[in-house]
Amino acid sequence: MIVPMKKVTILCLASTRDASLERLGALGVVHLQPIRPPEDTDVEAARRAAEHARRALETLPPRTSAAPSQRSAADVIETIWSLVHERQELEEQLDALRREKARIEPFGDFDPASARAMDTHGLRLHLYRCDPQVELRAPAGGVLRVLQRTKEAVYVAVIAPAETVSEIGCEVRLPEIGLREIDRRIAELTSRLQANQNALVSCSGDRAKVEAFVAATEDRLRFLEARAGMGTAERVVWLRGFCPTEQVASLRATARECGWAVLVEEPSTDDPVPTLIRTPRWVRPIRAVFDLIGILPGYHEVDISAVFLVFLSLFFAMLVGDAGYGGVFLLLTLWVRRRLAPRRHPAIPLLLVMSIA
């Protein structure tokens, strides 16, 4: 069901602003709505720090058998980013080498430096990709050799006087290094990429440490956003938000302890009231569906979780239409649940309900 909310306004002295925010955050019953845009230099810096740490955590591989290190979470995050940047550079170099190999591979392995050295003798090596239907003729004073023939093209090399111009096909630029050197560099980069991945996996032993650091930076960001979004008037500051009706008494008690002034009102239809859903235990399996499609009812709408669970289960039962098949689904679901233990996938309870139905 959708939990009823109250609109609350809290006033305190400017001198106790930070302490009041920390106490309110520890209480955890008010969803804040900024009075003014929560933007300043501190908020922007905290936002960048939180994003920096969060993206590092997303890059970190899942938990492995790697042991935790003695490094701080900040050092681990910087190591992760260093490895990410190194991997990007290695992948770019590897991609460039693979494209170059595909470009010159039909011409075979040769030493480009030796080919360019022929210029000192008045000769020049030209590489061409020609249409198979074109008649191939060596230019005057030159030599033509077919290196490879496929259904799509013919690859030829022409050695001719430097001033000779040939029109037998599309000329291919001479490579800077040969195929053998390209293969050596590709192997070296592949090895370095594997070492980079191994180093990143070793950082996963500090995942819990990084997760705690990310949570702390996000808490810091929320604190600064709340601080910057407060209204101010001389020595008084205030904030506004929404509190579950059942928690208003707790908020009032805290306000008496801290010396706050609290105004409690009914939300209007124009207020952006957050939706807090408290689902009965028997309805919780349907959460997997709503999480999958990413929707929640608005505060002024109706929570259809219970009705949707009943109708989805009956619809599934009518589609299957046979207790034997239902038994098969049930056994498969139980087998998957056992394989995933001790983790519990949110879809397992829903599959159990629909299989039993």
C-alpha cells in the first residue's frame, strides 16, 4: 500500500544548521525538497567525487577470491582508474594494429624499409587491389606479380621506375612495419591487456572497502545538497520535505530536543509527494515485475500490486493449463533457487507462486 505522507517545514538557527542536518539525516524520516537550487562549488566538487568513486566501483569485477589489500579506498579507486585508462590506450593500439594487419595481409610479409630503399636505385614498389575482371599488365620497364587472388579482388605488386604511373587498380599505401612485427606487437599488447585485467581483478578484494567509500561520498553529497538547498533569512534557515504520517510524532519529539520549529501540513495535489510503498509479505513476489519494467504508482494513484499478482498468476496458470507442466516449472525453480543459494534472485518467489498456481 502507499504510505500516507505529510508535508513538513523545519526551521532552525543558522548556527546549528550542520548539526541539525546531521540529526535529521540520522533520523531518516524526511524526504527533502530543496527550497532553492542546491548548487554551489562544494556541491559540484562533491558530485564529481561521488561520480568518480561510483564509476570506479562499477568498473570493478564482481567479488572474487582476491584478498583485501592494506591500501585505503581512495588509493584503490585511483589504481582502478589508472588501470582503466591504461586498458583504453592498449585497446586503441591493438585495434589500430589489427586494422593495419587486415589491410596489408593479402600482400604477404615483407620489409617495408627494404621496399623504400629501392627509391635510391630509381625503382619504386607499388601495391594494388584490383578488380578480378581487369586485365593485368605490367607497366613499361616494370615487373608485375600477383600475390593473392580472391573472388572479390586481386592483390598485386608492381616494381617499376619511380616516375612510372600505373592505373591497374586501387593503390594501397605501403605499411610502416611488416606483418611479422605487427604480429609481435599484437601478442605483446594482448599480454599487457591480460596483465591489466589480472590487476583489476586483484582490486576486487577491496570491493567492500570501495563500496563503503562510495556510500560515504554519496552521503556527503546528499548532505551538501540539503545544506545548499535550504532557505535562509538572517539567523534562521529552513527546509521542506515530506514525512510518513506515522513518523510525524517521532519528528516532533526530535524537534523538541533540538529546538526546531516544525510545521506539518497536508500535501496539495501540486506537491511532488514521493511514493513510499509498504508491501504485505504475500504480495512481495510481484516486486520483481515492477522492478523489471521500472514503474511505481504516483502518490495520488492506486497501488495495484496485490491485484496484479493474483491476475498474473492466474493468467500464467491458464496459459500453461496443465498441472504436470506446472510441476516441471516448480521443480526447475526449486533447482535454480538451490543453485543460487545463499543468494536469492528476486524473481524466484514470483516463479514459485506462478508454478504453484
